[in-house]
Amino acid sequence: MTQVAFHHNAADRGQAVCRLIAEQVAAGESVRVHVSDDQAAEAIDRALWTFNALSFVPHCKAGDALAERTPVVIGGGGPGAARVLVNYSNELPPEAGRYAIVIEVVGQDGSEREAARARYRWYREQGFGLSTHDLNEVNANG
């Protein structure tokens, strides 16, 4: 069964997504990043290059010649070889149930939070395993 982890109250959604992707890669996971459009793909691509000056997260965009051998693929269709899906959009990611883990990152914007609540309800109705993580608590506790 797919496990869905909602990480909410992200002060900077892009930074939170990058940190969670890096954690998954460090754990040996392959990651697909669902984006809503090319602009979002560009934003997360740039953020992965710059979010941590002391490390590098190997990544590329879907369609790149290295996509099959790269642990993080941004955009594209179905799951391919990835076990983890990170949703960097406010929409329900397609084929979420084909991944072992879905990570949802929710910022502090009201419309973003409302869209996340709708996705949470849908996942619950479909019988997905759900967990929530308050990023304010994580940041406060180190």
C-alpha cells in the first residue's frame, strides 16, 4: 500500500522539497518530482543546484538522456523506476498509487493549504496510508 506523508507549514516550500528529496536520495531511494508546469520544473531544478552549498543531489528533467540512471527525475509521466513521488504542485499527482511513498509538501498559503486538504481527503477515501509532519515543529526541535 502506498504511504503518503504530508509535510505542512513549510515556510519555503521549495527548500523543504529539496531537503526531503535529498533525504530520500541519501536513503538510496529513486525519486520522481511531480510538477504542474515547465516553470515549476525550472524552479525545482535551480533549487536542487543551490539549496545546500555542501552537497549535490543528482537530478535531471524527464526526457533527458540520463533520466534512467539519475536518482531524481523532475516531471514526466508515469513512475518509471522511481519508488518515491514528491508532489511539487497543488494538484493530485497522476498514478500516485503506483509509488511506494508519496511526499506532499504544503506551504503556509491559504489556497495551497486548501488544495492539500482536498488531496488528503482523496488519499484517505482511496485507503492510502497517511501521516502528517508539522515542519514548524521539526524546525523548532532541530
